[in-house]
Amino acid sequence: MTLDGVIQNEENDGDGFKYGGWFFPYADEVTGAVVQERLAKPVDLLLGRKTWQGHGAAFDPMPKGDPFGDVMNAMQKYVVSTTLTTAAAWRNSNLITRNVVAEVRALKAQAGKNIGIDGSSVLVHTLAQNDLVDEYSLLVFPLVLGGGKKLFPDALRLNLRLIESRQFPTGVVLMRYAALSSDR
């Protein structure tokens, strides 16, 4: 995300966002290694429809042997959507169409279940507002865009505890926070 909390990266998101691709100038081997390190830990992936469709279109066609594609395609995925009727477009995907909060609570209650999320701003807002995020693992880019979809919804207070911080040569900073509680 950017310093002002923007996580939106797609220009053609239907809302006039014009700064797509902002993170590419900061991509390097060091940051890529951190992403690979994070993906090496077993995790199921929870995504909103738009992010799931974009990721699926990028990763599902990748040939076996691509280290990033293999990891993404092997993960168990859950897509939250009220418009999709099937999750067959990307292997190992399951569809959540209603009762998102209850469904995510049930997923989290499963033994040994670690769930990650990428992008999916509307879904992240719902999860944050319902105390369903245990940890925020953020790559913060040294950039302010002044607009776009943000990680945190307006008027939500979260109490967090820093558990890790690492700076990279590009100025990107990894910050991991444990969520303590929210005040409404």
C-alpha cells in the first residue's frame, strides 16, 4: 500500500483511478524474496471477486514449474461474490455468496487454518469492521497518491501492536501488526 493507505493498483477498475501500476518501479529482487518467503508459509487465500478474477487470469494459465504460479495455483482459495455462480475459473477455488462474516468466522475456527488476503478493499473493510483480521502484514511503498481504494475504511479505529518491521533498498517497508481490538 502507499503511505496514504491506497491499495488500488488497477487503472481499469471502473472508477476513474488513473495511477495503476504504481508499485512496479519499486519491485526488486529483495522485495520479491520477501513475498516468496511469505508465500512459503501454508495459507488459504480469501479474495473479493475482482481481485480473484484478476489473479486467476494471471496465475491459472501459468505452466507448472513457475515458482510463484505454482504456489498461487496450489493454494485453497475462497472468493466472496454475490454475482458469481461458480468458482471454476481458477483451480482450488470455493465460492462464498452470502453470510460472509459467518463464513469467515467458520473458516478461521478450523484447526490450523491460516487465511491470507490480497487487495480486495471492500472485503478487507468488512473483515476489519467485524474484528476478523488477526494480523496486518503490509508492504508500504514510499508514495502518496491522494486517492484510490484504501486499506482501512473511514471512521474505523484499530488498536495494533507492531511485531515486525523491515526496510528495503527501494524504500519499501514491511510492517506486520497484530490486531488487538477495534473501537466503534
